[in-house]
Amino acid sequence: MPVKKNKKWLIFLLVVILLNIPNLSTWERFQYPETYFFELFERVLKCGLLSVIFLSLFSKPWMAWVVNWSLFLWWMPFSLAARELTGSSITANLVATALASSPGEIKSLLLSLSIYWILIFFFWNALCLAFFYFLWSRKNWQWENSVRIKCIILSVLMLLIPYIFLGKSSEFSLGNNIHGGLVDKFIEEDRWNGFESDLITAFPYELPLSIAHYFKAKAVVNWAREKKGIVEPEIKLRMQENAPEVIVLVIGESSSRNAWHLFHKEAPETTPRLSKRAQFDDGLLIFGNVVAQATATRQAVPSILTNQPLIWPDGKANIHATPSIVSMAGKAGYETAWFSNQAAIGQYDGIIAAYAEEANKRAFLNPSSFTRQGTYDNVLLNPMTIALNEGEKSFIVLHTLGSHFQFLHRYPSGFGPFPMSEEITQTYANSIAYTDQFVESVIAELEEKGRRAVMIYVSDHGQALPSKSCGTTDINRFGAEAYEIPVIIWLSQQYREVNGDAFHALKKNINGIYTSSSVFGTIVRMIGVDGLRKDESGIKSFFDRTDKNTPQMVISPAQREVNFSSAVQRDSCFIGK
């Protein structure tokens, strides 16, 4: 009898261990090495105690196994795969990627998994089934009530110790938030406080908590979408006879103009493809004096898309926010699409996702996040091709991950002018080279279609690298390079043939002084404004002439509006100092 009793409790211990296998993986080790082992121990201990409490609710081992297998253990291989392939646990962003994808895209995502993981999934569940039969044949086995009660009491007490003796509590509250209104909501939905904050990255809680987090975040995105739908844009678009049949807006990420050899000949050879195209393609227009209005994505991108954004570049909410160029293009007769390699929800991405919701078709194709490996930007090319084939008039936004830190995560191993390097400035150069390849691929696809097509590439903001002259030893967004962005406009031959005046106007202005907000006005002018001539909309664009005194108003790191050129003269290492 003692032997049988020991076997029964060994099964109890085995299930507790199985429920915590993914929690023992080392996927977070290099993200915060100083505290990693302490946090790993804390999470495994908490999850282990919760597993003990849950198992202690069952008296029969076979029943405990069936419940745990059907709820948690069957999908454990997916949890392990997520950690290995995306560098994170299952997250709300991964849930968003799945739910925002079509069945065909989900199928492609699953097929992209190594056969190794598929075999593990089936083999693991076959083992689970075999173990069920083993326990079913011993269905008279029971875990003693007295021992189970002791396990519950002891586990609960151990879980309460940090809260009783250390006073552990939430570190965040909206009352301490310096932002207001709209931004508050995105920050609030992205914070997990108290007990569940330790569990959102732990198996088996990661999936249900991530699903809950997704719907909470999605509600904020929907709220933001409705908020900007209350006020109609002051202007309405009407597609002119010679308007582009296809417009592709590529939004880059953290791309500094000086890192592009195309713009800055002293830079490494980071743009071989576009530099080659510039030698023979008159339709490639290179705007070399454009700055971002802000150096945070969620503050910079909205003003690229509309002249009445959800939040202004300084981060303040706009009570007069309107739908963006995506909605305007849709009402003008374009089939609209938004394909993103960034997240669909979150404190940093939710505001941008609210604009993506305006598109007829949308897909978020990065199951990870901007802090980890994730997918490369070329994942956006196939959806773009499909959208081009399906619509006669297409307006497509491609939101890339570009050169977001860590740079070596943004391109395949062995790519770029410094293929074997891990040095920060060289990996940044490699990420720019990958953007060069991506943009050239977009242009080549449009060129092949033979339609009146326009491609506009604009980075949300730049990136300042470590600099001896500035005394900086790490990347930052304080200096001029964080504002100086590349802008490229490509016009197909078919578009240029019937829009000669527009082409020559843009070509004359490639050295003009602009901010990224001119992208919106440029697209408006290309499509056409209902009831007005194209030059009467009153919205700044790359069609408008500028002079050396034209101000470039940007938001400094101190969140003050400054004239960029004046700020650079004072201190190019810290704008607005």
C-alpha cells in the first residue's frame, strides 16, 4: 500500500512539473540578465503553488489529468514554439495577429512552423492520451482529502507571504499619469497590475490572460476609432481623371536619412538597389530635407496620415480628430488595405492600429513585438501583391518594423554591408540595407503591374547612434539624426505620362524644406479635392514651394515645439536644448 500511495503522489508531482515546463525555458535571459534568475524563480514558484492548489481540487488522478490536458497541456507545444520562434511567451499581440488574419493567412502561419514542432505537437498529445489510459485503468486511485487540504492551505499561505510581509502592490495608477485622456486609455490597457502581472508570461495563464488583454486593448482601439469618426474631414476627395490607380504608402521605422547612402554619400553602401534605380529611373524622387515632427511612433505617424490626428506630435489629444487619408481614399473609390509588421494593440501601437481599422482589408503579420526578433518586413509583400491583383484602384499602407532596435533582429543573418557584425552602428546599417531591398521590391512590383502608380516611403522618425562628437555611448532620439528622415516618392511611367505638371512640380521641390506632415497633403493633391482645384486645399504638401526661411516645427525631447533648423544651430546633439 505505501508503494501505491507513493505512486499516486508521484503522479501529482509529475503533473505539477509538466504544467511548468515552459516556465523553465530561458527565453528572457538576455532581456534583463541582472534580475532574470530571481524573476524566473519567483514566477516558477508562484505557478507551481497555483498548480498545486488547482490539482488539490480533484480527488481522482485520472479526472485531474483529463481536466488539465483538455484545458492546458494539449497546447503546451505551441507555448514552447512561441518562446523559441518569437522570443516571447504567447502574448496579446500574437492573439491579435491570429484574430486579424484571414483563414488563409493563419494556415500560412501554421505551415511556416517547422515540421519539428508539428511532430512534437502530435507526439506530445499521443503521450497524453496514453497516460490517460494508464490512469483510467487505475480509476480507483484517490488522493487523500487530508493531504489535499493541507496542500491548499500551505500553498495559499506561501502565495500570501509577499503581500503580507512585503506589502507588494501595484506600481502604477492612472492618478500618477502625466498624460491625459486618450493616451491614458492606451497606457491603462497595456498595464497588468497586481497578481496577474507575473502570470501573463507564464504557462498556462499566458493564453487566457493574453486573450483577455487583447479584447481589453481592442476595445480601446475601437473607442479611438469611433472618437475620430465623430468629426468629418473639412475636405472630401474626388478621384480626378488622371489620379493614381494605385497608391502605396510605406511607413518606415527609426530610419535616419544620414544612414542612407542614397542621401548621404559618406554613409556605408546601404542602398545599392535604390542607388542603382536612381541612375536610370526618372520617376524616383529623393527628398533630402524632410524632418519628423516627433521621435515617438505614436506621436509621429498620425500626422503623416491626417491633418487632424488623434494626438498631436506633442502627445496631446485632439478633440477635433478626423478619419485619416485611408478613409478619405476609400470614400473616393479606392480599395483600401493596411498591412503591418508592427503590433495591433498596446500603449505604443494602439493609436496607429486605430487608423488601420479604417481600411477595408488589414492584417498584422508580426506575432512577436518590436522588442524581439519577430518577422522581417518582406512578410508584407505577398499581401500587397494579392491586394493589387484584387482591386482596380488600390490604396495600400505598409507599416514596417524597419530599423527598430535591436537592429540585428531586422534582417536575416549574413545580410547587408556588414554581414557578420554585431556592432551597433554596423547592424543599423544592415537594417537600412534591408529597407533598401524592401522598398525596391515594392517599386518593382508596382512597375510590373504597368498602372498609374505612386509609392511614397517616409520614416516615422530617425535614430541617433552613439557619437563621440556628441559624447553619447548608446542609441537615443535626442539629436538631429532622430528627426532627419528619408522621403522617397516613386511615380510610374504611366502616371508621369498623364501628370507631367505634377511630376515636374515634385521634381523641382526635392531640395525643399518640409516636415513629414506634407505626406498627407501630397496624397490629397494627387487624388483630387472635391469642388476645389488641387492647389486650393490649403494643406501643406511636397507640391508647395519652400525657401530657406521656411520653418520646420518639431517637438523636442522636452516636449516643446521648436524650429528644427534653429535648434540644430544651437545644439545638434540635443534638439531644443
